[in-house]
Amino acid sequence: MSKMHITLTVNGTAVEGLAEPRTLLIHFLRETLRITGPHIGCETSHCGACTIDMNGKSVKSCTVFVGQAQGAEITTVEGLVNADGSLGVIQENFREHHGLQCGFCTPGMITRAHRFLQENPAPTEAEVRFGMAGNLCRCTGYQNIVKAILASAAQLNAAKEAAE
Amino acid sequence: MNDQSNTPEDRSTRLKGMGCSRKRVEDVRFTQGKGNYVDDIRMDGMLFGDFVRSPYAHARVVSIDSAAAMKVPGVLAVITAKELEPLGLHWMPTLAGDKQMVLADGKVLFQGQEVAFVVATDRYAASDGVAAVEVEYDELPVVVDPFKALEPDAPVLREDLAGQTTGAHGPRRHHNHIFTWEVGDKEATEAVLAGADVVAEEMVYYHRTHPSPLETCGCVASMDKVNGKLTVWGTFQAPHAVRTVASLISGIAEHNIRIISPDIGGGFGNKVGVYPGYICAIVASIVTGKPVKWVESRMDNLMATAFARDYWMKGRIAATKAGKITGLWCHTTADHGGFDACADPSKFPAGFMNICTGSYDIPVAYLAVDGVYTNKAPGGVAYRCSFRVTEAAYFIERMIEVLAIRLGMDAAELRRINFIRKDQFPYQSALGWEYDSGDYHTAWDKALKAVGYDALRAEQAQRLADFKAGKTRRLIGIGLAHFTEIVGAGPVKNCDILGLGMFDSCEIRIHPTGSAIARLGTISQGQGHATTFAQIIASEIGIPADDITLEEGDTDTAPYGLGTYGSRSTPVAGAATAMAARKIRAKAQMIAAYLLEVHDDDVEFDVDRFAVKGAPERFKTMKEIAFAAYNQAIPGLEPGLEAVSYYDPPNMTYPFGAYICVMEIDVDTGEHEIRMFYALDDCGTRINPMIIEGQVHGGATEGYAIAMGQEIAYDEMGNHKTATLMDFFIPTSWETPHYTTDHTVTPSPHHPIGAKGVGESPNVGSVPAFSNAVHDAFRPFGLVHSHMPHDHWRVWKIARDLGLHG
Amino acid sequence: MIPAGFEYHRPADLASAIGLLQDHGDEARVVAGGHSLIPMMKLRMTDLGHLVDLQDIGELRGIAIGAGHVTIGAMTSQHDLIADDRLAAVLPIIREASLQIADPQVRYMGTIGGNVANGDPGNDMPGLMQCLNASYDLAGPDGTRQVAARGFYQAAYFTAREDDEILTRIVIPVPAAGTGHAYVKQKRKIGDYATAAAAVLVGTTSASVAMTNLSDTPVWSEAAGKALAAGDTEGCVAAILAAIDPQEDMRGPVEFKRHVAAVVLRRAIDSALARRT
């Protein structure tokens, strides 16, 4: 199979590479581009460890061929740090509220939370639990993840209000 | 620094030592995707290996044809047992004293067994190679039921053991029998049962399940032919043990092997064992001279590496009419699959199942465990529990409930009248353990009060009346559990793995400017060791936790230790950490005395300094002492400030807890809703409350999954039916309950800081709490026992069998 | 879990897509969201030489609300269905059902066209579309034909669609004002297929009932609808029980599934009746 020339914008930077059409987006990110934040946990689109943000949607990158992503705007957990390199609001709240343990689900979890809070800036606890249900965690029992996301929402909203 | 208060309290706060909810240092890298897990490792020229696996549960391997696979672009080698045999690596020893095929040697014994290892330039080519290998099988009769496996005419599974009537743990009485392990006084127990007022009897099955951490197992093996050194990065919960085992079976000198556990994406027991993938990657690297990566898929993981549980526990419990337990008898049939690869201390083929007398003062008891081969995957790991403790806890907590039904008693009260009393500790159990400390009554009463137990029972009774009156189809179940764990394996006198004593270690070096590095023989898989062990050191020697680097997992740098599983890190390595710190403190005291020009005994430790007794204004801080250790010639003292401790614990530790679950059950659909889950844990001294709480949430969620739906299931042909996360139940945030945590503190008297370990308690304690809630809901209709998992259809079937569907 | 190799195509218009299907015959498959197809490819249970990605074909997107009909482009995602308030106003059952499909990430990618066209008995939309009496536009080399959802499903993964046809649009009649609706699904967890699911519409003179994952195709029963229209809930349930043919799997044995089918259907009926105005 001839290789495709793939161009993407990842975390604000234009990138390119060659890939077989069957290459899964997660492998292109991790192995060609060396963006190893998104992980592989189940390979059947159940666990969400590979979640990235693609054209404004939360997407499980283990179930997308790289060709399908041609030209896409992609954000991974690496792209959610502040410009000065400090942790972004959601990242900081995961740390503050002990929303992670082994850290393996965390990149997908935070990337999903980022999109979820864009769509629902003031969620209830039940809405967080429903909106995060595409991401499995084996360590935390989710309780502190939910806490971290609710705290992030409050903080982001307060910052928005202050700015207005 | 002059604006900082110098009261001992403020100085202590600045250390972020034991007892504070210090934020985790690990999280800075994890939250921005900068962890370094095994699949993140990339090396120049690295190859990838993948397995051809058996589609059959029991079959002869007639032939393996690699010709087509070798023509696949990128495929470099196909390794089979034939290639491994000259190296003596086609079989490997298991942790349980058995041996296991690395690659199918003439036959396969479970579906998913490793048959051939395809090495290619990348994972895509390897996958194509796997698809192209042609294997001819000749199917054999399959046995997946351990009771049928012991029938006289059952198929012979392990032909390699023909004629061997003795195994690693004594006599074998049948070709599919592995061992019988007996503890306690059989005669006395049977005499008590024969004469008892009441005997309750039940078969309690703890089904097969799997630890399934989100990161699967994998490794990168790199043989450097120039310097003769083998380096293996991998998902190892016990890196030093892996190094020693690798040396023993490969013949490579141990100093030429370096094992590195990078960040590990959860372990839960799955990453204790040594798997064929590790061996094959090493061999492939030696053969090709290039680094070789092997990372299993989720299906590989669920099918082939490290199941847990699968214990059929037949119990009899005797009591007086008043409910005082007089004896306990248990016979367990343990399904070990095709090879006995259980991860237990060598002298304990059924782990610490003999903690099955639980939290109760039971005068006489007897336990026998028979290990059996079947056509299922090997493993038998401690899935977030200390070596079969969760099976034991589930067994006794179910037997208590069954006894309460026989006696017509409230199960909370039955527990209360049988608890070991506070004044009985240290307590000698009938099955041979010495419980270090406990205060069960206080914990129990606190728990019952916290949930409003009496009001819950009243509400439950009202709901039952409403149900009977046709006003509702939902019942309430109140699930109780009081568990006693046994963790911190363990004393070298009786705990070893393949002859390696189960001590652990810590080395601390204080740098001249007063910061430090500590290295341990353990390895975190999410427990936050880098955070908590630094807290222990901070409190012990007065250096801020933020100034202490903690390293684990590299056998070239860390002192020898047996690793992290069985909740042993805090009880054993935590103790080693405190002891190493105390050695440093002792030397620091001498340095301080010298600097202050007083006798050693005239200075005392004060949070972060040594001060002259009676003259606290005359002191030397640890920072000053550290510098002095490197720049002053102190008579009688070597320069430098470092220490290492190898800690052999005098006893296990015995954390305990009281868990209560309130569950609503839909009788018509079998669905449930967890209304409340209360978890009181007593893990002795609490190092980091935030992390303890997180451990409880996580362990209870695993327990929820196990009790309510998670299983490894096979059909009669040995086909694995739960090999993806569609069917292997891992709850999402939506199904997972909310937890209320609580605690009491009963320090361990023999542990240097009194800590007992907590990581596994919530799995051990929550499974019976969830399960008992299901049973409790149906108790008024005559339900005595029904096997887990309590997924929708099985709960529905309880209701159906009780005639509740009209 | 790595798929075998294939050629990737991303046609810009429908005619090119159909042309590709003609060129490559049963070697070619179209992909919409891919969340059913790609896992099957990774398991190497689906073998194909050419993958035709429909994402650039603009005419396959969008939701048009007409007076009597709603037309939904096949490439419309479940996320878009949920987000569309106009759609929710005329066909609230679509939002209710869509929220019960898979998980948020999968709903961003999963499309209504993929869900109805693939023929997986576990998918929720086929039963719902039968309940709603939707029809599917199938575009092929000889033009477009319309097939009723109720006549589309032949067996698991076998449908009335020819290999060189693409399902382009779903046309759904808008139920009469005041029609009650409900989609009730029992599943083991988020992300699971239904143990049993029921779609119910009930108006003053008519009703429609369809079930999901209880046979190798979705089950719509005319008799069940008639019974319910006549106010005979138990007759409706009996008709459905006569029509379903569930198989044992990890969700449970046949007897359980039959029982639960009746329970979720009764609950859906109760809910739909309560919503009828």
C-alpha cells in the first residue's frame, strides 16, 4: 500500500508525515509525531485513554484512521498547558483534587473534560458523570475526577466573569 | 525566610510530612501527558513482537508453518518452542513452583495461549505476520469445570507431569490435581460442628475475574552485544525479582541484567507475574541484536495474563443458639487454569486464605484448599488484595450472613457479639496468624451510627411492606461487611518468593545543601510513593518533603526489594524508609552535638533541627548538619550522610474496616442503584489522608465492578466470552457510586510509624458489602446465597426463583 | 489489534463515491463515523481492499425540518441530532434515544446513516426508525430509490442495500401533534448495546412499537401497534413477545431477555402515554 502524505495541525503547530492508510490516528500521533500523551487502553473504543480533541469534538483516536483526520485541527493533553508552561486550569484541578493515580487515563480524561466544559460550562455533578462516561479510570473511582471538573468549571466561569 | 514563623507547628507544616494531604509530585508530569510508560519508549532500530495465539482451549499443535509469515514485508523472525528449546526457554518456572510453556510445546492448554512470536520492524508488520502464520491443531477434549477436572476419566491436561505424584506443595492425587493445602485442626473442628447448636453450610463461589489495569502489560528488551548487558524496561511490579528470575532462567549473570519499571499505568496484581511476552522479547533481542518491544492488546490481556479469584469455597460455620461462633470449616477448590502460575509467597500455595476466620474470635477452624488444573488461562494473582485475602474475606462475610439467617438474627448484631475484642490483641487466630492490633467494636459502632442503621432498617421494612402491597417493585438491601486484611508480606522466616525473602529496602542520601534522594525496592503503579515516602522521611529527619527526590524501579540504582503488591509497600518499604531515616537522624545527632559542642545525649530532635536540651535557642538545622557532614572533619565520624535499611518485618499488619452499602434493586429487570456506600478504614497511622481516600474510592470501585458484573467467563468449549471491554465490566463514572469515607486509627504496634497499608482494603471489604446488599434485599423471601457477579440477569434470576415475578 | 491494509478514498461527491463502489465491488466499503466498522477491521473480522470515506460529501449532512417530514442526512452525527433543538421539538424521541447510544466520544463520530445502514442488531436507530416509519434514500448507479425502514433489514448485517448503493438520507414522517413517545433501554453500562430496548409512539388513533437487540433484526410489530392503539397494553406486549427471538449472550439467557423485553416495553408505553396530550 502506498503511503499517504498527512498534514495536521496539532496543538497549534502544522505537522506532516507519511503513513499507510490503515495507520490509526493514535499510532500516528504517538509514533510518528511522538506525542505520547494520548494512550492506548482497550483498542475497541470503550476506554477513552486515546481521547483527543479533533475539529472541536472529543474523539477516540484508536478508532480513526489517519486519513480520516487529514487536515484536522487536533488538541491533545500536551496542548492544554498554559503558554508559560504551567498547568492549565483543568490539569491543575486534577492535581489539586487528586483526580488521578496511575496517570494512564488522565490525558484522555482531561482532554475530554476540556471539550465537555466548552459545551457545558456550568454542569451539575450528574452532567459531569454523564459527559465523562466515555473515559474509563481503574484507579480513582471517578469521585475526585468529578470534583476536579466541577472545580475547574467554577474557576473558568469566575475567570470569564472577571474578564467581562 | 525571616517572615516565617518558627514555632514547631509552623516548621512542621512546612515539612509536609506525615499526616498532611500533600499534593502529589507525580501529577505535574501525568496531567500534561509527560508520563513515561513502557509503550512510550522508543529506541533506534527497535522491533516489535506479537503473538500467534491458540483459538482452542485444548489441542495438539500438529504443525506451525511460518513460511508465508516470513515473506510478509517487515517480518524478521518467527519464534516457536522449537527455537526456544535449545536455549532451555521453551518452558519457564512459575512463581508457584510449577512450570509454564513460554510457547506452545506440542499442545495448548487454554484459548489465547502463546503459540509463536512474530518479530517485525513495527507493530503493523508484526500483526500481518501473525495473521500469516499457519498452525494446524488437533482438538482435544476440554475441561473448564474444576470439579469435573478431578473426575477419574477427566482428560489429562498436563502430560508433562505424567507420573509425578508429588508437586511443589506435596502429594498430587489425580492427574489434574496440583496440591492440597491444609491449615488448622480438622478433627477438633469437625467435633465442634458435630456437636453444635447450629451449623450453617454454604458453597460460596468467588468467580474468576481480572485486574485489567488500563495500561496492559509490555516490555522493551535490549541486549547490548558490545557490553553484554541486557536492559529490560517493563510493566513490572517487582523489578528486582524479575532480574533474579531472568538471570536464573537465562544464564545471564545478574549484574549484566538491568530491569527498569518506568511509569506503570495501574497494576492491581496483573504486573507481578513473568509472562511469555517478556521472555520472547528478550530472546528476540538477543537473536536480532536490536531492542524489541512487546505490548499486549486488551484482548491478549484479558485472555492470557493473570486472572484472579476462581475459588469454590465450601463452608460450614457452627454457633450456639445465642449466636456465639464455635467453629469454622472450609474446603476450597481452586481453579488455577492450565499452569499453576499463582503469585503467592512460596510457602502459601493458597496465599493467606487462612485469614478466613476474619474479624471474629473463632476458637477452632480448619481450612483445606485443593488446586486444580483446567483449560483456562493461568494466573491467580492478588487483584488488589493480599494473596487470596479478598476470597477469604468474601467467604467469611457471606458465612456470617448465612449464619445470621439460620439464627434469625440481625447480621450487624451477630458480628458484634463475635468480634475479637480490643483487649484480645495481639490475637492468635485458630488458623495461625497473630493479629497485631484492632478495635473492631469501636469501628463497627461508628459505622452503624454514621449510616443511621436503625432508621435504614425501618425504611427497608416499610419498603418491603409496600412491595408486598403491590405499591413498588423496588427492594432495599443493606449490605454489611467488617473485614480484616493481612498485608505487608512479610517476615522472611515464612515469606519468600522463589526463595527471595520478602523484606524491602530504602536508601537515603542527604545532599550537602540539605536536600535528598531516596531509592526504594518498590515501584508505584499509581499509589503515589514519590509523594508519601518523602513525607515519611520529612517527618523522620526534618527535611521538607519537597526537597526529597524519590526513585524506584531501576535495579541498577535501587536497593534490592520485592516490589509493590499485596499492600506491602507502606508496611515493609515504608518501615525501611523510616528505619533508614532514623539511621541518618542518629548520625545527624552526633554531628549536631559536635557542632554545638555538647555531648550527643545533650541534643534532642525538634522537627527540623537538633537543639540543646533545655536551650532550644541553641540548635543546628538539618540543612546545617547536612552541610557539615560534607565539609567538616568530625572526629569518629565518616564524612557524608546517607543510610540504607533492609527491613524484615516482624509480623504482618492487619488493617480492618467497616463498610456499609445501601442498594435499591429493581425486581423486574435485575438493575440496581447504589444509594449509599460508607467506608470506614483503619489502616493505622495515616501518612497522606488525601491519598488514602483516593485509594478507598478506587478499590471500592473495583469491588463494585467485581460484585456487580465483572467476570472472566468461558463456555464449555473453553472459549473466552469476555475478552473486550464491551463484555468485561468496567464501570464508567455514570454507574460508579458516590463514596463516603471515614476512619479510626489503631496503629500497628510493631511498625516503626504504626502504618498498616490501605491500597487493597477497599477491594477486600467492598465486594462482600455490595454482595451482601443484594442478598439482604431478598432475605425476607428466603434467599440464603446466590453466586456473584450480581449482574442484571443473575439478580433477576434470584427474583424469578423466589417467585417474585408473579 | 491492527487492521489489514487497504486503499483509502475520500470522494468529494456522491457520484464519485458510487463510482468507487462500482469499480471495486465487494472489495469496497463506505465509512461514516467508523465506530462499528473500524473495530471489526482491527479484529480482522472484516476484510476490505478499499475504504470510501464519505465525510467530504456535503449533501449527506444536515437536518431539514419540513411540514410533514424531517429529512436527515446520513452523515449527521448522533451528537448533532442531540444538539438540534428544532429536531427535538418535532421528534423528541430521537434525542431521547440518541443520548442512550454509546458514549459522548462515540456520539460525535457515530452517524445516523452508519447506525441504520450497517445492519447490526445491537444498534438503536434501526428499531427507532421502524417505529417512526422512516424511509431510507439509497443512491446507486441507477439513481436513488427509497426503502422503508420496516422493509430494510433482512438478517444481522444483511439489508436491502446493494453493494454499490449508499444510504444518503433518512426521511421521517412527523407524528401527529400530541403523540406520546418514549425510548426505554436497559443496558449493563454506558457504552453497551441494549439488553432490550423499546421505541414507542402512541397517538389518539394510532401507535407504533419497535424493539432493539432482541432478534437478528430490529422488530417492529404491526399487531403490537394496533393493540396499543386500541388501548390494549398487554395485547401489545404479547404481540411483541411473539415477534422477538432473542439469543443468549453475556447480557443473559433467553428467558431473562424475553422478560425484560416485556418490562421495558411496558415502561415505554407508560411513559409514552403519560406524554401523550
